[in-house]
Amino acid sequence: MPLARSKHAHIPHLELRAQGYVWRRRLPRSVLRLGQPVKAEKAAVFASVRIKACEENRILCNDMTRSKLVAETQEENSGNQTLFGGIPLCLSLKTHGFSVAAELARRLSTLSDQIFLYATATMNLSPQDVTRLLTALARFEIEAADRERALADPRSPQLAQAALEREAARQAVLRQAFFQQDYTVVEEPLRHVAAHLGIELPEAGSEQARLLAYEATRVLLDASEEKARRDRGIFPSPSPYFVRAIAEETSPGIPAQSTASAIAERLIDKEVATKLFPPSRFASCEPAHEKSGPEETPTEKPAVRDLLKKRGVLQSCPPELLASLESGEPITFDRAADFYLKLKEAGFADEWHKYQRPDAAVGRKWVKSSGASAKTSLKIWAEPLGSKVFTEIPEEEIEAAINVIRSLPRLHGKGKKYTAESYPALIAKVEAREAQAMDNAERELRRQGCNNEAEIRDARLAHAEPRLRAETYMRIVRMANRVGTMLEQLGLVGTNPFSICTFSNREAKALKMTEENVARQPWDDRLNELFATRVFKGNAADEADPLFWMPLIGYLMGTRMEEAAQAGPDDVQSDEGIAYLIVRQALGDSVKSENATRKIPVHPALIDLGFMELVERARKRGDRRLFPSLTRGANKGTLTENFTKAFGYYRRTNDVYWHGLDFHALRTTFHHRLVDGSCPGAHRRKLMGHEPLDEGERAYAQKGISIASLFDQVKKIPFDPERVQSPIPGFPERPQEVQGLRLAHGSKS
């Protein structure tokens, strides 16, 4: 019993007992009404609360002794407590000091007031009501569909397919609700079910209303998927009649029971279901209902050939896939991926919603630029999902595949070190090797007496094996959505389960923030180290060694790697006595874009090193290329493919390899030098092969910028030809005035 009250009497809920001050408060009736009536004995939970000093403030630290349940008073007229009796909360404050206890009591009272107010304002639905509401919603959906399925008239295959597509459209709406986090689509069904059950819904917009709508959307999506399965004769369990029959056959001694008792509850009437679920938002996604009448003919689904012909892809469809589709066999992921690759190789763009004309040249260019990465991406997806029916792949398996992709090592598939029987096995192999290397590094440092945790952490991270870069990861994930979008827009499937394989701008930015920034930078003083290596000091393979000439052309003229590699003697001409290189689209060659076609003056330093002599000798020999030793790669079919490997190997073996400082960085350096030299924007865009800024550049400069004006900008790029030794003997002959081409019989004045 509480002791005699004195000065603490005016502090609400504060009592003085033998063990010290306690805070005691009964739960308000408004809060207790939120749950079911309680038929247990009345009890109070004592929590021991310790007061700890923290600088100038005092902090409550909960030291719960929850096992102490102390019986309180009982109802006068009953040994059981109803919810209106009020359950007390009693917290021992562990102090005899009045000032400390008073402050704690005020805080606890204020906090409990806010909690009770929040509970009564937002939680007007008990958990039991939520369960009843959502369970009834699912039952009404399933049982109404079962009754309609059982009593409906026979239908044609076309109408059956239309019903499946209608259900797929309903699922698409519900998934879109999750994607947009807008669950208003379930407000009307919830309102009708709640009215039928006599349950009052929480206020619209409240937290509990949003949580209820979220769960209801999940229920409707699950119900829709279940109805689609049952429409195809796939049920979650055997018929209760069949179960009963088997039980009687195997246990003949068991007394027979009514077969109808095996069903939990009666199906609801069709009229009741119609009242509960009137036409709603889903109606916009459903085909028109069949109307009775002798004159009406059901609309048949277009034939596969008609669908493909409508988009112009019929002739490019593999015969075996076409036969499979016409037979009604569902398309699997691996067949869909092969179909996508075939169409892209034929020259189709990712615009499947309209008619297209394939172009073989476009297809060949796609194979060179993107074919290898697309095949690799779809190979990764096909490992776990290849044999599965495309439209029946669950979201959980798609997410699991995405998680595998996120963990792939950057060098997967390259050498025995990065190969395994499956991608998950490869990840496990790499993680085990990585963990062992990290542990060995830490063990060695600690053996040497190092106790600096930051140094140990850095040593461990030095042995981390790099995973896929964010751009590569997103490209692989998006590839599956490209395939699904193709099938959906061609009309071969009703829904694309891979529509979740996308990334918003915010998500892409967040992913890139998790990795080191390795964007290409201009070469700095390390360029001097590159030009001090052996090939630039008289050890070139021959006079046309691309390892000598191409880096210089990239730095002094700003060409892309393929532009320099495919240059031929006929591409070097002169105008006004100034030599220039023509970058153009020709048979067997390619440029990045229309604007990439341009004329670039030859830098004076290249002329001093004998570049024009190299051109003349190649012309006399009848060579098509200035660098005939270059070969095309097996995958992309470009000269760049093999030279990239050769240039990377050269830099590694000569200790001048830095990630991000590659051949394209030489072109970036050229651009920066132009900017530093106050090169006009129009001249800079012309030399770089970038898109014109305005209509004046695009349409009215018919003859373009003069070669002399462009040469004035190119010669600003600083380079001393004496720094390197030309592979052509006798060059450089002597220092010259900075000018263009020296003609064979004298310079042009």
C-alpha cells in the first residue's frame, strides 16, 4: 500500500512506496477499447528504471525485470477483469529524491499522453478487425470467381485467352500501384467489404489507412494470381471430395462423414459478390464483357503470324520459334532471349510498338558495338531462368537473380581463376579466396606487431576483388527488361514480369556513389612517362608501328582510337598547303556519328617525325591502311578491339598503367589543351567531331570552317618532337617553323 502522501500528492501518477517513488497510471478506456476484452487476471508490470547521469541531463535507461507480474485488485462483482477495468502501468523510479521523481513523473505523464492520443486517433481498427477484413476480401474474390467458373457456359479458346489477359491486366494495375506507391486502387473494394462486415474503416490518409491499403493491395494481387492459376486448372490442393475418398479407401474403419463438411464455408452468392465488388478502376484494363445475342461473334485473338507481320519482324523470326508460338506452347526465357538477339542482329531498333524495316548494316554495327555485352548479359540471366516460362517467372526469382548479378566479380569468365560451374559458385569461390587473402594480410600485420586498426583495415581492403561496376550491373539487369518489353509490345505476352528491372535516375546516382570514380581524366605529367618508354625511344617494331603513331595522333589530333586505326594513305590530303586527315564513313570503316565525319589538320610535330613520309610510302606500296599490322577482333570485328588489348598490355609491362588514363584519355587531353588555348567553341566541336551548337553552325556554314583556321588551333597543342625518336630514319630532320605540309618542291607561300 502507498505510504502517507505529502508534497508529491499534487504530481499526477506519482506515488511514494516503501521501496521508493513509483509512477503508476491506468490505461484509458479509449485505448483498451481498441483490442479484444481481456479475461485474464489483472496484472501490472513493474519495470526497474535506473537513473544515470550524462553530463547535465538525466537519461532514463530501461532495466526491465519483466518477469515480475504482480496481481492487483479484482473486480468487485467478478473474479475476471473486463477491458473496462483499466490495466495499470507501474514503473519503479528507483529513487527517494522528490525533485528527481517529480521530473521523471512529469516526463512519463507527458509521453504517455502523447502515446494514448496517437493510439486513439489513428488505431481505430483492432488487429482482429484487420484480419477479418482482409480475410473476407480474399475469400470474396476467390469464392466469387470459383462460383462464376463453375456456373459459366462453355467458351471458345479465344474467350478463355481473353479472360487470362484480363486477369493479367488486373495484376499489372496492382503491380503498378506498388511501383508508384499509390494504393487508392483498393479503396472501393475495401469500403464495400467493410460495409458488409459492419467494420468502420480508419480515416482516409491516416497511417493505419495506408497500411491497410498496402496489405489489401497485396491480398488482391495474390487473389488475382490464384484465380489465373485456377482458370488454368492449377489448384493449391486436391479436391476435398477426393481427399475424403482416398481417406475412406485407405482407412475403411473410419465412419463416413458428410462430404460437404470438408469445405470450410459456403461459397457466397453471385449477387452478393457483385454488390461487394462493383465496377472499379480495374474496368479500364478489362476487355468488354461478352454480350448475349445470336448475331454477335466473339473477337478472336490475332494469329501469331499477324502479330509479327504487323511489326515487320515475321521474316526475321526463327522458324522453330515461330512453329512453337503457333502451336500455343508458352515461350521460355532462353527462347525469348534468342529471339531478341536475332532481331537485333537483323537491324531492328528497340521500338517494337511500331512497324520497322530491318537493315543488315545497322545489325552488323549493333553486333560490333553491343552484341557481345548483350549475349553475356542474357547468358547470366538464362542460367537460373532459361527453361522457365517467361510470363510465369515469379518476382522473387527475378530479385534473386539480380542479387547474384550484383555480386559478380568484374573479371567473371576470364581465365580459370574467374570461372566455375555456375555464377553463384563463382561468387562463393571468389568470396572464399578474398576472405583468405584478407585474413592472411591481417595476420601478417599483427604478427609484425601492428595494432593500428585503420592500417589493418586498409590492408584487408587491398585484397578485395572488384565487383561489377554500377554501369555494367545496371546494363545487365536492364537487358532482361528489354527482352520482356519486346515480347509485350509485339503482343506475344500479356505482361512483362521483368518490368521491375529498371533504375530511376536517383537509384543510378546512388549506385555510382558507392564506387570509386574512375571517369576518364586528361593525362597529367604521367604523359611524359608514357613517351619515355621503349617504343618512343627507338625500339618500335617497324616504321608503321601503331604503338608509336596512334598515341601521338590521339594526343596531337584528338582522334578516337578506331578513327586513327582505320586511317589510310588516301585519307591524308592537303588544302592551302596544309595536310589534314579525313575521318569518314567508308566501306569496311565506321565512325561514331554523323558529326564524327570531319577534317583534322596534321600537327606540325607529326610532320617533323615523318608522318607524311609514312603516308607516301604506304601509298606507293598500295597499302589500304597506314598501320597494316592491325587486325580486327573476333567479337566486335573492329580494329580497336585488339589494339585496346595491345596498348593496355604495353602500358602494364612498361609500368605506365593507371586506370582511367587510357587511349581515350589522350583525346580528352587534346580537348583540354584546346580549352586552355582559348579555342573558339565552333572550332573545338568541329575538331572533336561533336554536334554543332546551333543552327548557324549546322546549316549556314556550308563550306565549314577553313582548314587554315582549324590548323591555327591544332598547332597550339604543345609537343617537342625531339622528345621521341621516330621509327623512320632521318626524322626529325631539323627544327622548323610551325606551318603545315611542306610540299615536295617547296612550300606554298
